[in-house]
Amino acid sequence: MLRLYSRKKVDIVEKKVNVLITDAEYKHTLGAVRSLGKAGYYVIAMSSDKRAQSFLSRYCNKKLICPNLRNEEKFIGFLIDYLEKNFVDVLIPVGYISTTLISKHKKELQPYVKIPVADYESMKIASNKAKTMQLANSLNIPTPKEYSSYKDIDKFPVVAKGIYESGHIKYINSIEELQNFDFKNYIFQEYIPGDGYGFYALFNQGHIRAFFMHQRIREYPITGGSSTCAKSIYDEKLKNIGLKLLKSLQWHGVAMVEFKKDIRDGEYKLMEINPKFWGSLDLSIACGVNFPKLLVEMALNGDIEPVFNYSKNIFYRWPFPDDLLHLSANPLSLFQIVQEYFNKNSKSNLYPDDFLPNLYQIYVSCIDIIKRVKNGNLRYPHGKPKIGYDC
């Protein structure tokens, strides 16, 4: 039945469920937009970037330009104003800033829309690497050795990580390099050699409703970063550690727990919790765990049937800009990339029926590579850990 609402001003009158999704500029937002659009939802994609790639998708029904998310008061004020005047069923934050801000202001926003994200007390722990590591240690979950001062450091390389958000990483190989860092704004850990693994999950008020696991096959930066190619896996030990951590937080909504498998002892060492959607979201959707759709259904209906089975050994590639950046930094991976194109279990986010966002990705890739070459940080933007490691 057609729904009409007596708000001040309604510019969306639809038979469909209206979903507002943030951070339209991200590749995993594009994956979520495509997923939700295919499922029949009316998708409103929001970003402060007028050129956000999700705006180009055929599955984006409406574009919404918002203030910069780093202006908290202005962004939340804009969001409340929009929700007061326009009917939206479910609000889904994607990026780190949008997720933490919406969690923080959830009580102010909830009169207007359903918001399937964790409460702020849990979010404050999951979004802070120092607090995350403290929680993991209390649960006897393996973590990298941490240094609280210059005097504690007994060997190099050391990894400096910004306490908040992902990507703020630098590899430090000497005491001299440490002089540029403030111990108040970073955590300092031993470097863990090994491959990256992820445990993804959807929780409903502390109860697991869906999970998925992956291994990074290629990443950028090549010394450690987001997946440019990943593979679906199942590992009971990885699952149990991820569940233990998120259950202790009484988690609600989606999250990814990131690990490295230490080649020295075979143990999974916790890197961080991503208290939000993750960059390799497309892989889980392709393998049968449609987290965006499940999240919306859970928000609308209060609960969903659990999804604990998915396809294993599926490879997923993000050619632009991710794999192209990896290839530019590590040309030796070309043979592996070419092989994957002929692998029936290999998929990518190149959609023939929704190719405009991919064309934009190609354009952005070229610009990004040129800038990195000019700045001299294409191969090792985070620095290079000097342990005889070379890609």
C-alpha cells in the first residue's frame, strides 16, 4: 500500500523501504548500494563529495550532499533536519566518522529512523585501538607487544598506529624516527610478520546473526593495508576469537575484527576492530552473506534468521584503484592477477550493467597513481619495515 506521511515536507513517497546510506564515495558503499538496490530498496546515498562514485550507480535512487563529517554539530544538525522533513526507514552509516557520530547521537536520531549500530559505550571501546587492546588482553586474546614509552622499545621495526580510524600507520626503524611521534596520539606495537585475516559479523544486541571470514591475498600498501584481492575462508579458531571479542561488547550491528597470523608462532594477533562496514564487503555479498540487506531486515523486523553458511575459496578483486595501485607498487604480482581472470572462482566489482562507477574508478586510479609517483610514496606510503622483508 502507498504510504503518505504528515511530515513538514516529504519529497519521497514510495512503496519501497527507504534506506539512507552514508559515505557514498567509498568502494564498499558502492557495494552496499548495489546490493540494496538489487534487493528492491529505495536507496538514498549521502556524501559531502559531489563526485562520490555511488552517485553514478543505477542503484542509487537519490543523491544527498551533506556537510563535511568532521564538523560534528553541522553534520548531525543537517541529518536531523533531513530526517524530520523526509521519510527514511533505515539509516546505515558506512565510514568510521559517520558510524561513530551516529552512534554518539543515536538517541537524538532514533525518533525519526531505525539505526542498527552499536551503543556509544561499546563504540568508544571498539573505535579506540588502545582500549580495544586493553579489552583483548583482559580476554586473553593475543595482541602484538605494545610499548608505552621510548624506553620500552627493545627492537625494531615498530608500528605506530593512530588511536582512531584505520590507515594512520607508520613503520619505524630507529630511535631517531620516533622523535616525530607523540605517544599520546599513537599506540606503538611490535611488527607482526604474516598475512591479514578478517572476521566479519552481524550482531543483534549481543547475539550473532551472521558471520564471514577472509584472507588477504593482495593489499595496498604492499607492506600492509586494505585488500585489493581477498579470499573467503573458514577457520574455527579465527571465528571463536572474533566472536569472543564482539560478544564481550554486547555488539549490535556490523563489525570486522582484523588479525594478522604471525608466521613465527601461527597465532592470530589482533590488529583492530572496525566497528562498521569493511572495505572487502563485496566478497561476503558474493559468497552469500549479504550484510547490507541483512542489516536492513534486522532493523525493520527486529531480528532475522541466522546466516552461518557461505561459499569458501572464492577470490574477489577490486581492480580500480586498489589492485592497480598494488600492481604499480609490485609489478611481480602481474602473473598472479592474470591467472585470477581465468579462475571461475574469481570475481570482481566490475559490473557490466552498472559500469559508470567503474569508469570513474579508472579515472581516479590514474590521478591517484600520478600523485603518488610525484610524491615518491607509491611503493611504501607507510614506510618500509626493515626486517629483510621486500615485496
